[in-house]
Amino acid sequence: MQQAAAGEAFFVSDFDPIIPLPKAAELLGTTRGNAWKWVRSGLLPTPIKLTPRRCGWRKSTLEAFIASREKVA
């Protein structure tokens, strides 16, 4: 990753935010419970643990999952 010079800002084009479970379920068009079922069955990748009670997925991971499901349908 590039380093900005002192006092200089730059745009980070490779920003990949973490999407929390409620928003991820909404994006996937399912419930939180179904999202966990998909994780347990191996259909959806394991989320990133943020705190003991909070987790999420990288936006790129969810986009790749959706793209892979479009190929199946």
C-alpha cells in the first residue's frame, strides 16, 4: 500500500469494508438465521470475528458469493 507524504492525503481505491451480519443478510436476501445455516453447511464462507458478539464479511467476499450463486441458478 502506498504511503502518503506528510500532510498529503490520497485516495485508497482498494478499500474493502466489513459488512456486519444484519446488513449481509439483507444484501443476500435472507435472514440472519439462514446466513448462519449457510456458514455451518459450508455454502457461505466463515465471517470475520470483530468482537465476541459481532462478526461480518468483507464486501468482496459477499459479492463473490453472490456471483457464484448466479452461475448456479
